[in-house]
Amino acid sequence: MTSKHYASNNAIIVPKLKAGFIITGMTLDEKYGLMVHLTKYLHPERERIAINRIGESR
């Protein structure tokens, strides 16, 4: 599952991070500004691989 939000939208981003989403990217959109991309992996092995690629360990 993925979602994209304004980087300043802590009311949405923080609960999603607590629910297991991870930050997988950021973009600068000419219309909306800085956006944060969140992903929740439904398969534990894929999540482990993604976190490894980010450089974080869980």
C-alpha cells in the first residue's frame, strides 16, 4: 500500500508511521510542494529487503 502526503502533514504521517508504513521517498511537486511517499509492505520479506536497501535495520 502506498500514500503520498504534504511533508508538513504530521496529523497523517505520524499515525501511518506508527501503523507500520515507512518513508520510501520524497518529491518536490511544482504544484503541491514537498511530498512524502509512504509504503506499507504486506509481505514481511519484502519489507525487510526494502528496509535493508534504505540502510536501516529493524
